[in-house]
Amino acid sequence: MKLVSWNVNGIRAVAKKNFFEYLEETSPDVLCLQETKAHEEQLDETLLTPPGYYTYWHAGERKGYSGVATFTKVRPDAVRRGTEILPMDTEGRILRTDFDGFALYNIYFPNGGRGEERLKFKLEFYDRILEHFEKERKKGTSLVICGDVNTAHHEIDLKNPKQNEKTSGFMPIERAWLDRITEMGYVDTFRHFHPDAVDHYSWWDMRTRARERNAGWRIDYFIVTPDFLPRCKDAFIEMDVTGSDHAPVVLKI
């Protein structure tokens, strides 16, 4: 199976570009989208019912902001939306789909770069969602966690680490969460398969045309619990796919 996670930065915008071509050409078994920026009533049938896929959507209270969606060829055993998982999430950031042998979390983690209040919210979100993951692990659930985590973990994961040490997305207080989950056994699948790969990024600042220089950040992940790792075959970034300021990230199982 090919699992894909992609922050599309507006599903309606990318649908006018290359989204349907991407879906047809790459044919992922499961496609997790973040930052869809749409409620279902705002979408046409081509997005709501693409051939060969079941689609599940979760939007926040505010229109045109945040939101996640999961497209899957296989009907999930169960679907749970964010407020059932994390009551503090009113922004449409979490969508869980259960399949045979694992729970897939499609998450758009908060951006902490819009002031102290949003950084505080991001860190609280990190802590609360980890508590939830740990409860699920204790039940024996294998977890696959994907999405835009909005933080690069190590210096190798962004082009200009020294210049960004005080920038949200690479601040020590944010990176500490990734240190913590790694110490707890969670596996960053890209780094597992490509421990020394450099210049592999999933996001570029559009305002500075950073993609042309590949001055990017790797902030999109597939993270799995250690019991699921033997099922993982490869993980990589489709850096040549345009249409958003993010590139799709892939996990093959």
C-alpha cells in the first residue's frame, strides 16, 4: 500500500492546478490532506466523490481555515474526527481512520509563528495529542501518524538552521517534542530509511521563492509506533510535485 500525506494549502486551489492529475497518475491507496480550507458544502462532486475513493472530511468552525481530509480506496473500519479525540481542537485538525491492524491519524498541527498565544496553543496541542497516542498504544493499537507537524527536527532537516533557531518551526521548545516522542520509541520513517539524506524538504516559503533555490524545511512526516515499523517498506518525499507550498510525503507499507 502507498500512503501519502500532503498539505495542499487549499483544496479548491490545488484542484484547479494538478490535484486530479496527481491522484490519477500516482494512485495512492490512502491520501491524507491537510489545510484543505473548505467545508463539505463548499465542494463540488468531483472532490467529494472522486472515482475509486471514499472521502472523509473534517473542518473547523472557521471557514477558509485549516481542515483535513482523507481519501481512501479501502473503506475504513471506523472514522473519528478531531473533537472526539482532542476536545480543544475546534479548528478541524485531526481525522482518524482505522484499518486492518492500524489506526491512521491525519493531522494538521498548529503553526506557532503568529505570536505567543499561538505558540502556546501549538505546544499544548503537542502535549495533549501525545497523551492520546499513549492511551491508544496501551490498548495495543498500532499507530501511523502523518501530516504537517510544523516543526523541523534536526539541523539536517532545513536549509538554514542557524538563521532559524529563533523562528517558530525550529525553536528548541518545539523540537523538544520530537526529541521526546523519538525517545519514547516513535519512528520518523523518512529518517529511518534515509538517515543521512540532505536537501530533502517538504515545504518552501513561497514569498521568498525558496523552492527555486531548494531552501526548504522538512516539516511533514509519517511517524509510526515501533510495532508497526516491520510493515514499513520505504518513505520518501515527492519533491517534484507542485501545486502547493508543500510536497507530498509517502510511506509504503
